[in-house]
Amino acid sequence: MLSTIAFIFVLGVLVLVHEFGHFIVAKMLKVRVEIFSIGFGKKLLGFTRGDTEYRVSLIPLGGYVKLAGENPEEKREGECWEFLSRPVGERAAIVAAGPVFNYFIAFVIFSVIFFFGVPTLTTKIGEVKAGYPAQEAGLVTGDRILAVDGQAVTWWDDLSSLLHSKINNVPVVLSVQREGKDLEIPVIPKVETTDTLLGDTIKVGLIGISPGEETRILRFGVIGSCAMGAQRIGMLTQVTYLALYRMIIGKMSVRESIAGPVVIFKITGEAAKIGFIAVLQIMAGLSVSLAIINLFPIPVLDGGHLLFLLVEKLRGKSVSMKIQEMAMRVGLSLLVVLMVFVFYNDLDRVGFFDKLIGWFGGK
């Protein structure tokens, strides 16, 4: 039940924000919005206010905004409130507003989280692994590492980054606090190779320690939290595009890298068990992903519409309806194939088919 609530909350907010972006910019530019729908398919409930019908529809995996005069085949009167009667730049602003609002809400969520504080692991050692340099140097569980070669560290991530960079097989001096005493312990990190999330093989320095359970709240001021929020969405965007590139050239597994509704349902459920902050972090990350996906230059997505508008701006006239319709069919077919693959991949990753085979085998 908790997983279902978290999933509906996260997906509902992201769809609402995306469609509200299109909606509010259209309203600002005096373009009439005929329908604002959360979900696709059959209308479940709704009401009309002004020129707009607000709906909740049957299929919750998305939503849409229907603008007056957006269909070239429909009769238009040339009124300023019709979408296709507006300049290319204004139409592009309406189309781009959905992804922009997804970026904006991700920035707001991350900034708020950093402002109020994130539980962050300290540099207190939880485990010393046998056979690694830390054990040989005399480090023990409960030691707190204060500095590496004189460079102060407070958080485990900073400590890990510093140690991973030590790949020259030379001693580093750890400033350690143990039972109220300050110690200086030299240790030579062991150099090993490991695979990154993006499929690269790199060398890292390891001493064989893992963090304890001690956490402290890491907070930032207003400016600092906004800077961290912007940095986080910038990093997620960069990593996402790099991952997509590596999947295309075969350096990353598509099967292991793509997640759909089933996996997202599972992830949001696990986040809900941790707490509301974890759910917000998942929501912000998914919002960035939704913005990126919608900006793909595929017809039926916002990015495809923006591509048509760019061509129209460069040519001085719109792309012919025949070409647009053909492109839409191809784009829709690609999306259907992708959705089938994603659903199949999700079910396979959560072990659905193994359970199904086992169930029938048990019969």
C-alpha cells in the first residue's frame, strides 16, 4: 500500500508539473486551453472553468494539454487565441515549458532538501576489512578519520574520493581520532581496478574500510542550497546524456540502465520506507529524467515538436502535413516498441518471469 501511494504521488506530481508548464505559458500568451488532463484515455472525472475542461483520465502514465487551433486539419478562424496562429517563438515557448517546469521543480526540491539538511555519513569507520592496508596499519572499528595528508575531511564521500585518488603506491598519512586521542597513521592504499556506473574501468586507491552508521545533518544556506540544487540537476543531466551515448555505442548495457514504471514503483516504495526526504529525492531525479526524455527530437514528444518548429523557423514555412504525419507514425511506433521493451525489461529485472515459470512448473 505504501509503495502504491508513493508511486501515485510521485508520478502525479511530475505529470501535473509538466502539463502545468504547457498550460500556464499558453495562458500567459493568451492561447486558449481547451483540455487539461492528468492521464490518458477515458475521462473519469472533471469540471469546466472558463474555456478549459480539467480532467482526470483512466490511464495515469502521463497527461496532456489540448490547445485551441493546434490541429492543422481543424478549421481555424485566425484568432490570436489559436495555437497555430501565434509566432514560431511563442509556440516553441509553450512546447518547451513542460520540460522546463520539470527542471524547475527538480531544482526547487533539491534546493529545499539541501537547505533543511541531508543525513550524511561521517568519517567514523564501521568495518576494517581483513587483508587490506587499513588492517595492516592498525586502524580499527570506531576510529574517526579527520584528515588525509593534512586535508581535513568531515564526510565519508569526501574521504572516499581522496583515498580513491591515491594510486601512486606511496604512503598517505591519516589523522585519526581514537578514544579521545589524536594519532597519525601512515598507510599505502592498495590499487585496484573497478567499473564505474558508466561502464568505464578505472584505477582506485583502497585501504579496506567501510562507514559506520553515524550520520550528521549537512545543511547549506539559501545561496548555497540553490547552488547545490543547480549543481545536482546539472550533474544528473550530464550523466544521463553520457549514459545514453555509451548505450548507443555499446559501452553500457541497455538492459541494466533503463528503468520503467515497474522498477520506478519498486524504487519509490523502498524510498517511502526510508522517509519523505528519500521520496522527494527520487521525485527530483525522475523529474530531470522526464525533462530529458521529453526533449528527445522524436515526433509526438516535445522535442519532436520543437524540431518541427526549428525547421519552420529556418525555412520560413511549416513542414508539410504529409511529412509531419509520417514522422508522427514513425515516432509513435518507436515509442510503442520502447515501452514494450521497457515493461518487459522491468518485469525481467524484478524476477517476474522466473516466478511465472516456477509457478507453472509447480503445476
